[in-house]
Amino acid sequence: MLSYIFASKYLHNMEARRDVFQAIADPTRRAIIDLISQHPINANTIAEQFDVSRQAISLHLKILSECDLLNVQQNGRERLYNAKLEKLNEVYEWVEQYRKLWTSRLSALKDFVEQEELQTKTISKSKKVKNGK
């Protein structure tokens, strides 16, 4: 019984910590986001696009919903899923800081290499002048 309580609390905490990074960590969820970003679509149509069970797709849709990356609209008996891509800005902002960092570092490396090449050419020219060539 104690293990059940622990497992329940652990799984509950795991669900509570879901975020956009967890959502995009799975390639199937990324593909679902691509699919529903085009237009609202129902779960059966989504499931037809993948070689996994309908239950697996339902779990992916649940996670995407919990991560606030999709809306569910009830249209009669049909549930339509459409993308809420605003949350992906969190990923963009996180990646952007590293893009800026690496752009800066690569620019500094380029400047260093160009400076080294210039010094090498200058030294080479001065040796030629000394040797009278």
C-alpha cells in the first residue's frame, strides 16, 4: 500500500512539472504539433498519421494539452485539436540565449584566426625583405 501511495504522489508530481520542453522532447509529439499547426484536426485523423496505438496518441495529446500547446474544441461528438504555439516562445528564448553566446564566441574565434593569419603574413613578408627576396 505504501508503494502505491508513493507511486501516486510521484506520478502526480511528474504531471505537475510538465512544461513545453517535456512536450517537444518526444519526436511523436513534435510531429503532432506540426500536424495540428496546419488546421484543427480530430484525434482519429491524428492517430492515422502514426504507427502507434490510439491510446499512445491520446497520451501524447494529453501531455501536449497539459503543457498548454493545444486547445481542444468540442464540435458535437467530435473533439478537434488545434495548436497553441505561443508556449514555444519559451523554447525560442532559451535557445536564443545560447545562439547569441555561440555567435559571439565564433565571431571572436574568427577575429582571432584572421589576426593570426595577418601576423603570419606580416612575419613572412618581413623575413622575405630581410633575406632580400
